[in-house]
Amino acid sequence: AERTRHSMQTYGIWDTAFESRMKIIEGDLVLPQLGLSDDRYAALCDEVEAIYHAAAAVNWIRPYAGLRGTNVFGTRELLRIACTSKPKPFHFVSSAAVCYSTWGPREVSESDDVNPYLHGLHLGYAQSKCVAESLVRHAAERGLPVTIHRPSLISGDRASGVSNADDLLSKLFKGLIQMEVAPDLDLSLDCCPVDYVADAIVHLTTGYMPSNIFHLVNPAPR
């Protein structure tokens, strides 16, 4: 609870009214039943009405094997909760990085299954998200209501500009300013504001939508 409170205070969005709306459960994504006792796990499966899965080990250096525990096995454990007792809608936050396979098509639509092009993904993080997506899609094929959201790089809030000072973009820009240089790269930088991504996920999961996979990308990349 203190971690959540401190994080929200850092971003300037904390409100004491949130205290009564939060219920913290200590567990571990990589452990069977999240490391919970049988009774606590059964109660959780009965109480939860929907799952929004945005937890992940975000690392652009570690290989797939180093991220599989949290990003793949963790998704599997939460899918088990979604399928235990009453079925629960499962909303998975993936990444647009799953679309960047060197073996895949140049254009990837929201209806495309990217798993056949897994071996063309050269980023362990993207590989882990692709495999996790496959688990979610299989659950959908068996009748579980799911959505998959593929955001691009997430940047600061549209109004305040507040963002995660420890993420890749912030560290990159800070380093460039300190070194007084700029990269000469043939690269399109696709970033979406964090409040846009959050609003879109809420909107797309609280009403009927004809699709269950959504690309949250910027129509005007830099």
C-alpha cells in the first residue's frame, strides 16, 4: 500500500479517497496460485470480477529466459484465476513490440496473430509478450472474454508532462542532454501519452467492441 501511495504521490495523482478503494494482496506472479494459501486463493477466485493484467518485467536487455517467469508464467497464473470459479473478463496489456518481427509482414493489423513470426523478434521482452499473448488468445478460443492491448512506448501525461523518470525514453533523453549529442538514426519514434493509453483501455473494456485486440499507437510518430 505504501509503494502504491508513494508512486501516485510522485506523479501528483494521489487522493486520500483512494485508500478505501484499494485492497492490497501480497503475492508473487511467478509462483503457483501467486504464492497464496488455498483458502485465500479460492476466495480471490470468487471475489474478483475482472482482471486487468499490466504487470511485467520490462527490460530491453535480458533474454527471453530471464523474462519468461514474470511475463509468461505470471500471465498463465492470472488466466487460471480468470477461469476458476466464475469466468472473469481478462484484459491483457501487451506491447506494440510484438508486431516488429523481421520475418513478419510490414503491416500488422489488430486481427493478426503475431505468434507465427515469433522467431523474427530479436528482443527478449517482445518475445515474452508474444508468447503471453498466445496464452491469452488460446483462452479466448475456449470461451474466456479477453482483450489484448498493444501500446507503443508510453510517454508523459498530455496535460502535465509527468512521466516515469526511470524508463528508457527518460534515460535516453537525459543521457543525450548530458553528453550534448543527438543520435543519427533512421528511426521513427512512436510514443503515446500515458493518460491516453489508460483512458483507451478503460473505454475499450467497458462497452461492446467488435474486436478484442487493439493497437494503441500514435498516428503522428516523430
